[in-house]
Amino acid sequence: MLVVKLGGSAGIDPAFTLDDLAELSQEEKIVFVHGANAVLDEWTRRLGREPRLVESSTGQVSRFTDRETMDLMLAVYAGLVNKRLVEGLQARGVNAVGLAALDGRIARGPRKDTLRAIENGKPKVLRGDYAGSIEEVDPSLLLLLLDHGYLPVLTPPALSYGGEAINVDGDKLSLQLALALQADALVILSNTPGLLRDLSDPASLIREIDVADEMSIQAAMAAARGRMKKKVEAGCRAVRAGIGQVVFADARVPQPIRRALAGEGTVLLARSPIGVRS
């Protein structure tokens, strides 16, 4: 079992990933998770608004998701981008099915109506946010599809306990799915070769993060910028929880998934026993 996450940043043509998925799906079961940040930003601006990104006290960047933004997120993530990826897989002979994480209650958790953030350098309390976290994953629908030869294509939003669509982090969604499905590997593809010490220098790639070494984790977190911090956190949690292989890799090269599984990118592992914990 393999979980693959394709980031939604600018500069990513999904064709290489779709080609790789088409080949690999003949050999093993795969759940494909995707984002759509760049397309959501584009459509937000088309409607005359600017995307509202805020930063937490720990430096993590997230989108403030008011009701109007959630409506647009449903249209872009679960509609336009999801169905275009399904279309691409179908064209390659893969019987793909597009879903949002709220479908079938795949992923559920609490909505966080109030968001404490730093915006324009000032601390603020923002209300009316349709964001949340994932506390429960039910893989039943995904397993049903996989057992009948379908390839699930999954994206946020998830479902709140109150039955509302909530914005959740796609990398953390991938982590929780990998755990629930007892996946052998988790591959997170983006528009960089992996975790870079210097974003302008591909040669500064950090090739390994030893999750059993606190110094290694601290160095990785220090190098991570913006949303990459969430990727590092999710990847470390996945290794600690027993996922055998976690890799951050480049989506912009041929056979990106195969390359990642062969060790190209940033590989997260535990050099010494750390126990298994969530």
C-alpha cells in the first residue's frame, strides 16, 4: 500500500505524477492525495479578492478560510482540480474515483472557529474560520474502492463533528491516511527537490532527517520555510508511528514516485529505535 501526496503549489505539471501512478497502480494499491493552493489563489484573485494567508506564532503559514473561501475551496479542490486529475488518470487507463475527505466521513475532526495568528507583524484573533484538525479517519470507503480495482483521488476539505466542511492540511491528511491504511510508504511531492537549506540552491538539499535524533529534527525545522514546516512535522510523525518510508521529493521530474521510493529527495527515517507512537 502506497500513499502519494501531490502538492498544489505553482510550477507543478501533474503529468509526470499521473504517468507514474498509471504504471505503479498495476503493481500495488495506491491512494492519491492532492492539493490545489495555486489554483485556489488564482480563482480567488479572479473574483477580486486577495488570498488571506496568516502565520502562527511558530512560523507556520495557513489560509484563513471564511465561508466564501470555503465555497471556492469546494469548487476548486473537490471540483476543478480533483476532476482534472481523475480525467488525466482515466486517459491513462486508470479507473480513478475523485473524492473529498468529507465524503463518506473519511476524515473528521473539530472545527476551529477562532484562529490566533500574526498578520502584518501584529497578533490577531480571527473569527469565522472554517479550518480544523483531523482526529478520526475511517478508511472503509477507500478500502472498498481499492478492493474493487479503483484508485481513489482524495483532497481536502474534511468534515467537522458538526457536519461542516473544514479546511485541513493536506500533508497531515496524507499522514493520517497512511496510518489508517497501514501504508508501506508515504511520498510527498512538491515543486522542490525536497527540503532545501537555501530555497534558491537545489544543491543545498537535506538528504536525510533522522527522526530518532533531535538535533537532526531541529536542523530540518530551522531550514523549513512556510508550509514546508508542516511537511516536516507530518513526515516525522509518520516515521514515529511506524510508516516504513517517508520521502519529500520533486514532482517536476519524470517518474517522481519511483525516484522518491529509490531515495531521491529528503528521506525521513529512524537510525535508532524510537518506539511506535502516534
